Amino acid sequence: MFWTKQIKKIYVNRQVKNSPLVENILSQLSPLPFQVVNSLEDVQSELRLAPDPIAEGKRTLFLTKEKAFIRPCPCTPGAVGCGYWTLDINLNCPLDCSYCLLQAYFSLQPLTIAVNRRELEAELKTFFNRRNNQVLRLGTGELSDSLAFDSLTGQASFLADLFRDRKGVWLELKTKTASVDSLLEIAPPDNIVVAWSLNSRRIIASEENGSASLEERLKSACLAVEYGYKVAFHFDPVIYYSNWEREYEEVIGELLDRVPAGSIAWISLGTLRFPGKLKEIARERFPQSLIFEEEFVKAWDGKFRYPKPLRLKIYKKFKDLFQTQGLSNRLYLCMESPEVWREVKETNKKGKLLASPFSWLN
């Protein structure tokens, strides 16, 4: 629970103040005081007064309830989608990566944990029943880190029980931490994939504040594999800088040396991309960072990206490296255009994969 040391304020939505889960969380954070409030707006009114509301949000915990949890992944318009669904139980992340898009989307968002698990369970069961016989991929790591809160909430093992024995339904738990202890205390379901976002050592040290080191992430991945879990890896965002090829090649070499290829469910690739306002936010919050000083072009979706030739060079380099272990068929590009897909992977004219990296999930 390393990140809980940064918590300075706790707010509890009045609607859940008597929840056993709330009581459990508060007892773990004792003697920190808490305040009962009527809504998120009450918390935001306090965050708004802070010199850096984003940083203050990462020091503020809000325990509440959500009306709905499952949403289609917000794939950027015009990009090739992968059919992913997000399971949004937690909002905002205690880590503080300089490139994180949540800075642009959650300017006044505390670390938020939804505790109404009965409604979550009912929504999941309805979702499963309506999509019977479909292959489904869901993940909790879109709007937060999947495992950063886990030692406090036990959320991973709770979800594992809900997903266990659901044929064709896969849950991905994506993280930049090494927090797998709770997953090693339960029988590993066949359809749970524990995933790590990876980057070069230089980027982890300079841009991924509060995250686990590369060694810690790979060690945790090995533990998960040894225990019986499938794992996945996300190189997203890959960041261009001097000597990027050698340093990313070192990471992939270590990954493939330590993690058996047969245990890897999928690997995603994506290069640094961002809406215009993120650049200004990041420059103000992380003045030492230089990652936004490269050449970017405004792309079809309004986001700024590296020029297409550079993106292609990066993707093809990664593809070649994974090809050596027969893993190129497990690669997919995250939020990329059909044109880039066609030049990197075998696709039809619309960018649809001819051999999907998820076809083995059927």
C-alpha cells in the first residue's frame, strides 16, 4: 500500500457511509480522519482551491458509488478498434506519469473507489448473459491502475471470482505496480490476464513517477506466470528519444528471456499521442520532462502524434523483435489508423486484421 502514504484527505459519499467495504478501507487508513459529503462536487470544490488540483486529487481519496461500470473502450474516432470493454470501478490513478492522458480528462478528480459491489455484480451478470457465446475482453486499467488500490480493496480477487469459469470472457488487470500478492492467494482463473505497461528504464525513471521499476514489474510477471496466470504487456506509449532503439530492445530482450512466450496472451503497441491541452498541462507540472519537445503532427483524430514514417519505424522495429519468438501474431496496435495497421500487420483495406491476435481466445 505504498501509495496510501500520500493520502491526506478522505471523503465518503453519504450514500455509502455504512458500507462494510467503506468501514474496512477506513480502518486500514486509520487514524486519517474522513469527511462525509453529499456528492463529488463537494470534493471538487475543495480541489479547485489547490495550487495543483491534479496533484491534490492524487492525495485525496473519495469512496462513493457508481450508477454504471461497463463501457465500450473509448477508441479514438477513425482508429482501428479491438473490441475492448472498460470496467470503470476506480477513477484516477495514484501514480503520476508525465504523459498521462488523465491529466487532461480529470482535472478535478480525486482518487475514486466505487464500493457498491452488489450493483457491479448484477451489471456484470446481465452483460454476460446478453452477450452469450461472444468472446469478450474487459479491463479495469483504462481510467486507473488495475492493481494500485488492490491491497486496500481486494478488488482483484473479488473480480476473479465473478469471472471464474466464464468461457470466452476475459478480464485484464493492467498495472505499472508490482502488487500481485492478492492474486497469488487464490486459485488462478483461466480467463484472468495480468498485464503490465512497460517502458524503457530511462522513461520509467524520468516520466513514470511512483511506478514500480522495470525489474519489479518483470519479477511480478514471472511470479504470476509461475502461479498459473496468463500475462500481457503494453508498450504504450513508446516514446521517441536519442538511443530509443537500443534501450527498448534491451527491455524486450529481458522480457523474452524471463517470461515464456506461451504464457503471453497479447502485446499492444502505441506511440506517444495526446490532445493539445495535455502538452501545456504536462509542461507546467513536469518542467524537467523533454518528451513533448519532439516533432508532432496533428492527426486525423485531433491528437498530436509522431509523423507517420517515425511511427511505422517504431512499430516495425518492435514487430521484428517479437517475431524472433513467434509473437508477432499476438501484437496489436492501440488507437492507430487503418493505413498504419496495413503497413505493419496483415489487414484488409479497412485495417481489419486478417489474423487477429485474439483469435486463439475463442
